[in-house]
Amino acid sequence: MPRIIKPSVYFHYDLPDELIARHPLAERSASRMLVVNRAAQTFHDDQFINFPSYLEAGDCLVLNNTRVIPARLFGNRPGLTGKIEIFLLRALNSEATKWRALVRPGKKLLVGQQVELAPDLTATITAHLDNGEREIELTGSGSIEKIGHVPLPPYIDRPDEESDKERYQTVFAKKRGAAAAPTAGLHFTPEILASVQSDIAEITLHVGLGTFKPLTEENLKTKTLHSEFYEISAEASAKLKAAKRRVAIGTTSTRTIETTMEPGVGETNIFITPGYEFHAAGAMLTNFHLPGSSLIMLVAAFAGHDLTMSAYRHAVEQRYRFFSYGDCMLIF
């Protein structure tokens, strides 16, 4: 295994732009699924609708039930017409009236500045934080659920549409707080979940905007990523510990259970790279990820670098659909 110095090189693959899925399929479960067998070092093409047939006695599906918030808000300063954008990152209180946020243009938004988001909703800048972030407070009777926009990933490269409010959300999403969807879960329908005979453990990891940020030298040096909030209930913890094999649905579920399977809440900044020894996840369903990203590095840690990159090249050759609204890969 070569020393990982430049992820952009060692985890690179050529992806034609037209293979980036910018809209979801008409049916959630209609995606293709590349099935990767680590023991045999092989892979074959299948359809996601056949996913339940790969489950075994004693398996436990691990679902991330985070719910994406309509995090992109637009408004203007009182009496002015210039557009202001506020991107909500994380609620700072239980009432979800105080938030960490990114604002644009940041230089014009000093502490005390108000931004009118709607006739009944105002944001006030209450503090400047690190990394260019701001603390804001929302006041008024209005709701971000009504005026907010779905925070689609940058590579989708289009304005959000009304249909994204439903499709960029898993059918089992419950707990509000994510800035991005746990995309492996987007393929599931209530019918497929009902057909699963295995135990299902729901955990929560609020996916942060940092999931889209390029890796830095600091990430590679410290072997850590941005922090994200997780929660594991006592019921989920018991199911996880009792399972013969845990089938993690997505990299977010994988990162959570590799951090801990104990009940409670906390923060994780775990950075899983090749050489990591998995102790919790025994199989993983995941979408196809950006070249050189922390997510493809996690997949390569699970499946092995060479098998992962061969599978990705095969997916490109067979014209799979890539990224959040794209097809998926089952690794066991």
C-alpha cells in the first residue's frame, strides 16, 4: 500500500460530465447497483430492487434517519435591494432560533445587521465566528420550512426544484439537522424496507457542509475531518451489538458506528482511510463519490484501493449514474 500523500492523484478516476446525475430517477428504487465481493475480489452489475436478496440471517441494517433542512435562505437588508444569502449549518439551541451559518456577502454583514427573509421572519447577525461563519438569530412567526431552499450539492449545478424537497430526503428521515442527505438511503422505498427481514437500527448523524469541502493538509496530518453530531438510542445500540453482521447504509452510518455503538450523543470527526481496521461495519451500501474525496477514501479502506478503483472504472464504462442522485454500490 503506497503512502497516501495526494488523494487527488491516488483516488482519481476520469468521469464524463454527463454521468453526473443532476436529477433523480422517476422511481427511487430503480437505480442500478454494482455488487462488490471483497473476499472474491470481484464485482457484478445488478439492480437496487434486488438489495434485500443479499441480506443474511443475523444482519442488521443501519439507517441514518437525519432530515435535511431547507438550509439556503435569501433576503435583503432593510431598505436595500441587494440579495443576501444565508446558509444554515447547525442549530445552536433546541428551539432552532440560533444558528451557525455562512453568509454572503459576508463583509457587509456586521454584528447587529438584520436581514429580512420574509415579512414574518428576520435574521440578525449576533456574532462573528471562526472559518468565516456567523452566529445568527431568527425572529418572527415565519418558518424556514416554507421559505428555505433545498441545499443541493454544488455538482448538481442547477437551482433546486419543488420535487427536491421530497426526493433529496430519505423516506425514513426524522430528525432535522442535516445540510446534506445521506444519499445511499435515497434508494429505499417503504415497500423495500417492509420486505427486509433483518433487524433495522436507526441512528442519527447530521451530515455537515464539510462533506463537500476538499481535503486539506491538516486533514491528512491529523487524520480528522470536520465534526458532525451523532445520536444513538439505547434500542439501536442493543440491535447493533446483537447483530451478526451490520450492513451500514451509507458512509454516514459507517462513520457513526465505527465511532461508537454505545447509546448517547456526541461529535465525530473520524477520518477513515486505507489501513483502517473496521470493527463495526460488515457490509456497506454507498453511492459513487467524487474523485479524491474523503468518502472514496473510506470506500477504498473498506473494499481495498485496487478493487475500489477497478469497480469505479467499470461503473464509468457501463455508464452508471454518479453522486447524490446516482446509482449505488453494495460492498460485502
